[in-house]
Amino acid sequence: MAAVMPRVQVPSSVSKGEVFQIKALISHRMETGLRRDYEGNIIPRDIINKFVCRYNGVDVFTVDLHEAVSANPYFEFYLRATENGQLEFVWYEDGGKLYSLAHQLVVD
Amino acid sequence: MFGKSAAPKYTRRALLSAGAAGLATATLGPPANATDERPRVGEEADDAVEVIKRLTGKTPVASDRLRLVMPRTFPNGYTVPLGIEIESPMTESDHVRYIRVVAPRNPLIEVATFHFVPQRSMPRVSTRMRLAEPQFVLAVAELNDGTLLMAKAWVDVATNGCA
């Protein structure tokens, strides 16, 4: 399996109170558990089942993902800029593994 | 092979047959449409309400306020784009708790649930999903007072994105 790589796109600076867009993507095949290999064995499910965006430690946007989310799950969502601080993005994979990224947000 | 997840798996068949079983005992014999899987005129709408009712335990209200934007036709079922948006002031006293997306004719009907936080995030999101066959995709938004709003979008896909 190709390396799992998370990426996010956040504006370089935002003004206080402004609503801003975030794009988050993780390269992941999102194996549904419905497919079979050439020998007829079911390929076990292996998906990202949860995505969390934290803003200075507070969960501000969360997604529960199921099998029907496309491979390389991509989300575009909108937050309100309240204060300077850290945005943390965490993707949870089946089996307990997680991938994360952090971003310093500058609020004018 | 869903042993890894403790969450229950909802298939359309399991959801609807649970309700049909109750009916069948009262009417005796199999339901008339037992072998006919095609939706009839008017049935698709009731079906949507029924699916949401069984999934959430609440009756959704069709609403123009909740917008589910999807292409009417799409060449493949692997990466169908969807955008969801609902007007909301997102204050403590008036906000959207979550938006849940369901594809009733997929082998596993649940797609994703997006949770929002008042003052912090807006109920607006875009992503990409898989569709097994042409169908109505459903979105339901739960407001802080417990109201469930529903929107749906018909999407025609040429290939099965779940195989």
C-alpha cells in the first residue's frame, strides 16, 4: 500500500471573527471490506473512520467516516477565527493507527 | 470482515426488512413487492423517510433550507462530489449539531456524519463519495432543538463505485 500522507491547506492569516476555509486530504485507499482478491478471499476493511480538527485543543469539526467515503478522503470545511493558536488535524485508521498534522494559525 | 469496528452496520435490506417483518405477520404471506426491487412512483420519497426513521429514530422533515448539491449524472461511482450547506447563525441557542449522509442503495448505506460546534464551525462541507448504483442520496441535519431536516439529490452513476 502506498504511503499514507495527510495534507491540509489553511489560509496564511485570517482576521478575528472571520469564517475561513480549510481543505484536508489524506492519501488512503479506504478499503471497504466488500472486495475480494483473486483467490476469492475478502480483503479486510481498512478505512479512516474518524477525522478531527482541533483548535487550541478544542474539537471544532469532526467527521465519522464510513466505507462509502471515496479513497483519499477529502474535506472542505469552514471554521471561525477566534484567536491565535494551533490547529491540529487527526485521522484515525481502523486498527488504532492515527495520522496527524499541526498548523499555526495567525489571527490579526 | 467488519470485526474491527464495534459500530453496527446498517444495510438497506436489514433496515427495511425489520419494518416489513412487522407488517408481514399482520397481512399473512409475503409482501406483494417482495420480488420487485424497483421503486414505484411515490415510493422513493416514503422510502427515504423510512430509512432515516429507522436509522435515527426520528421522523425527518423535508426542507429547502438544507442544500445537498450533487451532479445529476456522474461517469463513475468512485468519486462522486457532494456539497452540503445549511443556513444557521451557529449560536448556542440556534445551531446545527450534525449532518449525516446516507446512500440507501449502497451495500452499506451510511456515508459520513459531520459534527459542528456553535461559534466555532459552520455547517458547510464538501467531500467525495462512492455510489453503487443510481439513487437518491439523502442528507439529514439535526438542529439543537432536535428537529431533523432532510434533503435529497438524485445521482445517476454509470459504474459501481463499491465493487
